[in-house]
Amino acid sequence: MIEPDDVDRLRASLRAIVGDANVLTGDDAAAHEIDWRRRYHGRALAVVRPGSTEDVAAVVRACAAVAGISIVPQGGNTGLVGGGVPDDTGRQVVLSLARMNRVRAIDADTLTLTVEAGAVLEAVQAAAADAGLLFPLSLAAEGSCTIGGNLATNAGGTQVLRYGTARELCLGLEVVTAAGEVWSALRGLRKDNTGYDLRDLFVGSEGTLGVITAATLKVFPTPRAVVTAWVATPSLETALALMRRVRQAFDAELTAFEAMGAFALALTAARFPDLAAPLPAGSTAGWQVLLELSSPHDEVLLVPQAERVLADALEAGEIVDASLAQTIAQARTMWHWRESIPLAQSAEGLNIKHDIGVPTSAMPAFVREADAALDALCPGARHVTFGHLGDGNLHYNLQAPRGEDGEAFLARFEPGVNRVVYDLVSRFGGTISAEHGVGQLKRDELLERQSPVALEMMRRIRRALDPAGLFNPGRVVDAGG
Ligand SMILES: Cc1cc2nc3c(=O)[nH]c(=O)nc-3n(C[C@H](O)[C@H](O)[C@H](O)COP(=O)(O)OP(=O)(O)OC[C@H]3O[C@@H](n4cnc5c(N)ncnc54)[C@H](O)[C@@H]3O)c2cc1C
């Protein structure tokens, strides 16, 4: 039990560390207390906005000194599993990294960029571009999510096929530990075999092991030519045949391969009627694919080759229509379609979300079986299926039948739908969370489905790094349960 005096004293110490203006309470804290999907709504003891790593360490020590207080690290608050918002006890301090957004260094020979954790992803991409380089992590929330949040969730996005997830883009970290110490390993080394890889423990730990305050990231030469194409394909099987063909022709130059189901696009068209159609009207194929090729060579080489490969795919029946973006604006519109799907879905109301991964070759069979099982379980529910087919990762979501209330739909069907989907995922040797993480949303599923040996190792790691359970209790896995 925490006494009101303890709360007042802690708020006073936090103000002394970061300044009055950077300790938010009441209405000022409200935006930090609710998640992007509006599923989790808590009450923070305070939202603290440190300006430096030393501030973060001092905040952690101040919180650790009061029994019963815990810390929820927060970046852009775009997470989709409820990992970055406080619970409703009023005993959690939200540690917002938003003010820590400086670019600390760019090294064009080592090909690294060192930034503070609160830097918004779009700003990190822009900093790399200003230096003539590419930071390839890209996702629809890039205008608000932060690099600290991206690393804490090991974010994926649309370029994983070529460049990997956030983990593969990270060379070094600076972290504040649960003891309030600073571990600084902001080194741009590609090779370093000196003991256990601590960096990889923190990447993907969702704020449960420490606070990431800065990172050294990999950057790449900017491609000279980019081809963006939108194609209509009869089925997921033909989409995979197309991917095989394009990979064979372009290998690592294939940088994105995103698939979108018919209803996902119909919903987006209905919600955003001003979006120009990516294909001439009349293409009603079952699936559409947005693919991107990036090359260090000139466009005059890439474009004709892309046209040839797509013509062959047309002849082979793998696609029924295709359009190559002729201008940067057209390419942007194509990407805008893809990125608008989650926004259209959220505008349509609450839905049952799954971020599943199965071996890419098994994806058509998985979707066929899951669609049939869910149509039998909740007839009329609408399938919003889209995502990173090239990575074997789809957002396999279910929207309430037209006209039905989303909240009532979730209350009635969510547990049964999850069981069907996750049982199938297990049968296909997949994962219940390919890129969004576990947070609060998938914690029980993790406990049920992860191997006992893996769970026990995770608990021991948590006990070792955060023995008092200071960081993000109740998320992912707790030290004791
Ligand atoms: C429209 C939309 C599209 C999206 N598309 C994708 C996608 O394609 N791929 C994908 O992977 N995700 C996607 N996401 C999910 C989300 O954007 C990512 O998970 C993102 O990486 C979260 O970053 P954030 O800064 O918003 O983190 P937050 O939401 O603030 O936090 C997420 C988690 O990380 C922890 N955390 C945050 N900052 C730190 C830190 N500095 N140190 C330690 N822990 C920290 C939090 O405690 C929490 O557990 C999407 C979200 C939206 C809204």
C-alpha cells in the first residue's frame, strides 16, 4: 500500500530531477494513459519526461526507492499490444522518452547512425537521408513511433525482406538498468564476440528489462533506382509463385512484398474515397500485391527488367493485372494505400487482431483453413487480411459483421476466434506474434503456448536484470509467473 505522502514525495523528487514542466499529472497525462487502439486505459502516478540519460537514471533510482512503484517506459505510444500504458493502480510512473530525440553521430565509413531513443522514426530516416544514406526501417506509424519503441518491440515493417527487423539494424545500445546504472555500448562494431550478447536481450524486451536511452543503428547506401509495382493476383498461391519468380530475377533487390486481401482494400476505399485507384478499375482479383525493387544500378536497367518479369508472370497466370509507378507521387500513392489499411480498420471500429507468422510456403493453406473455421464460428464477420507476405507475416484480423457493434463482437467472439487462429498457427509451426510483441494483450497466450523451458529461462533473465519487478510488471512474463 502506498501512502499519499509517498506519492507527493516521489512527485517532488521527480520534479527536482526533470523540472516542473516535465512531470505531467491529471489531464496533462491523459494522452499517455491510453493506447493507440483505445483498448487499455490506465492512470499514471505521473508522466515523467527526462531530457538526458542521467535524468533517466536518476528517475529510475527515485522510483526504485519507493516500494510498490513501477515504471512503464513509453516512446510514441503506437504499440498495438498495450505494453506502453500504465495500469489503473495509480502506482506506475510513465517514463516518456519523447524529449530525448537528438542525433548524436553519423559515421559514413562505418555506416552507422547514433540517436537517442525518443527520436521519431521518420526523423531518423530523414537524418540518414540528409547524409545521403538510407535507414530502411519503415512502418505505417513512422510519423509517431520512436526508435526506442522500435527496438523495444523489435519492430518489423515493410523492408524486412531485404534489411531485417529492428534487431538486425541495431549494432549498439545505451540502457539504464533497474539499479539506475547506465550501460553504454554504443559501438558500431559488426564483429564483437566478447561474451553474451546483452544488446539482443534488450531488443524485443518491451520495456521489461531496462530503459533504452540511445542506439547505434546500421545505415545503407541509398539505392539509385526504385521500382514500385501494384499487381492483382488470383490467390495467395499465385502471389507466392510471383514472389519466387521475382526473387529469382532480382534476389536481394526485392525489398518489399506486401499482400492485401479484397475486403482490406474495399474497406480502405470506402474510408478514404479520395485515394486514387492503384490499378485501372475492374481488377477484382482475390489478392493484390505491392512490391518494391531497389537497385544500386540505373533505372534504365531496372525498369525494363521489371516489366519483362511481370509480363512473364502475366503469361504464367500468376497475375491478372499490373501497374508500375511512373512517378514518385504514384509510388507514394501505392504505399499510402497499404499504410491506410490499419487506419481504415481502426476507423471502422474495434476488431480482433492477429499478427501471425507461419513459414511463408504454408501461408495459403493457413489462410484457407482459418477463413473456413472462422466463417463457421462467426458467420458474416469480415476478414481484414494484409501484411508482409514476403516475411511469412500477415495481419489476420476480423471485423464485426456490417452494422454490428465492435465491442459486443469482441466480447462474444474474441476468445473463441483466438483459440481457432492460434491453434492453427501452432499446427503450422508459426508464431502468435510476428512483430507487435506480447505486452498485455498476448501475455496469457504466451504463458499457455510458449515452451515451459523457454518461459523459465525468460523468468530467470527477468529476475536477474530486474529483481524487484520495477519495469513494466504484468507485461510479457513476470519474474515469478
Ligand atoms: C498504424 C500502425 C501501423 C503499425 N505497423 C507496424 C508494422 O508494420 N510493424 C511493426 O512491427 N509494428 C507496427 N506497429 C506497431 C508499433 O508502431 C510498433 O510496435 C513501434 O515499434 C512502437 O514504437 P513506439 O515508440 O510507439 O513504442 P510504444 O508504443 O511507446 O511502446 C511499445 C513498447 O516498447 C516499450 N518501450 C518504448 N520505448 C522504450 C524505451 N526507450 N526503452 C524500453 N522500452 C521502451 C514500451 O514499454 C512498450 O512495451 C504499427 C502501429 C500502428 C499504430
